[in-house]
Amino acid sequence: MSRVHDALRRAEQLLEAPVEDGFDGDGLNGGDDANFLSVPEDMDSGALSGVDYGAPDVPAYGGAYGPGVVRSESKGMQVDWRNFLSRCRVIPFHPAPEAHLIDIERPHEIPGEEFRSLRTRLNHMQSQQDLHAIVVTSASPAEGKTFTAINLALAQAQLESPVLIADLDLRRPVVHNMFQCEKSPGFSDFLLADRPLEECVRRIEGTNLYFMPAGTQVKNPLELLNMRQVKYTIDAFRKVFNWVILDTPPLLFSADANLLATLTDGTIIVVRIGSTTYDNVIRAMQTLCENNVLGIVANGARAGELYSKYTYYYTKADADVED
């Protein structure tokens, strides 16, 4: 049994959290003693239908900001939600080579299969509960949370419904580098009433994926995220997008992810095989105010292990076509 499995069992005892069947880091079904996200079949479900685009307007903010956060001027934060998606600027999809994003033009590549399995598990969960806005985080840096968040968003966007990936790691934002686009205007600019929301969100050309970068750097990100407009905006996003995926700072290095987890429907924790310790997994889960961990994604499995899972299937399929 891996260290991650041990960590999950210990965390369950400490937190008295229910266990989900699912993904065990090598892409196999881990059974009842794992709390991972994935199922072995690619069953697309949970597509959004009949969306009410008439989400309530975000009310104008009339209070004071936390210490160290300066608002440029007093402006309203009204949003025309009915026409919001059509007013977002379209940017080309030119991911950075080092981002290792899944190739939407080559669906049978192994990384894409793994994220579609993760997508399937989440969509099944969505069909059973109100699940639209999620936090993707990790215990410590360099464990693959941003890589997981973007690729999950890309996999979800391959379906018919709009998906939003938002970079709410206001301390060290990197999602804009992955897409090779500008960092601002973004989320902080909207909250500070510097830009309208439609200027802070872009649609990735040729996809149903929308992206909101972090925006202009602020001195005290946690105070900014404590504004009540953050909750209003996330709640409104849940009515416009089928999935709202938030990339946040690591749990053990700031309280940002903990705060955002209380405003969303669930949390995914990313661990790195051979790097993340079970003590860090337990500590990270204990920091959460809400017991809404949907599961854990194991990152960093050896390519050979993943490749062996699909070799027989695709080789046999090719042979059948030739016959």
C-alpha cells in the first residue's frame, strides 16, 4: 500500500470523513480504501442543460477594503450575465510547450485518457449532487495542482457546456503563462472595480473553455478574497458555467485555498508520487474548514505504468480495423 493510501486512511480517522471509490495514482480502481477521483470508463455525463443565464447582478460594493488593499475608485460591480459569454474576448490556444497540456486534437494520448477518466468521475458526482464550483489545490508547491486544474478544465470543455478555469493563486499566478497570454485584466481588477468582468475573462479559441487570470498583483490577497463580492461572483459563475475550476495556493502555505473552499462545492487535493508525505496530506486536510474534499489526484506516475494500461486496448482496436 502506498504512502498516499496510508495518509488517506489516517486522515479519514482524524476527520471522520466518508470514503469514495476511485483513482489510485496509476489510473486503476483503488477500491474502498482510497479516496481518489476516476472510473475506468469514459462515460460523459452531467452536461448542463436549461441554464438560467439570468443570474442576479453582483451588487455594488460600499464597504471598506482590508488593510493594504487600495481601491482605485468607487464603482459599481454590475454584470450583464445574460450577454456575458458573448462579450468575452477570444484568444488563440497556444499553450506553452513546458505546460504539458493535453492535446485536444489527439484524444487517444494517455494523459488525455487520464483526465477524461477524472472528468467522468466528477460528472457522475455532479449528477448526484449540486456540484459546479471546485477548488484544485495541493499541500505544498510543485505538486502539480495547476497542471491538474488546467487539464481537467480542458477535458471538461470538450463537452458541450461552457467551463471556466480561474487563477485565484493571487500570490504566484502561473496559469496565464501556461496559455501564453497577459495576466491582467483579471480577477483582482474586477474586484477592485478597475475593469468590467467581461474584460477579465477570455474564451479559448475553438473550445468551450473560458479563462480568468489572476489580474494585477495586490499586497494582501487574503483580504481581497474575503470581500463578499468573491462569493457573489462565484455563485453567479455557477449559474453560467457547468464547471468553475479554481486554481489556488497550496493549503500549507496560505489560508487562501481554505477560504475559497468554504465558498465552493468541493476540493480536489493534488499529491505528487514520491514527493508528497502522508503527514503533509493529513495536515492539509485538517486545515480545511469545510469537510468537502471530493478526492485526491496522484500526479507523477511513471509514463511506462500508464502506457501499459492502454497498450493492449489500442493495439487490439487497430488490429480489428485492419482485419
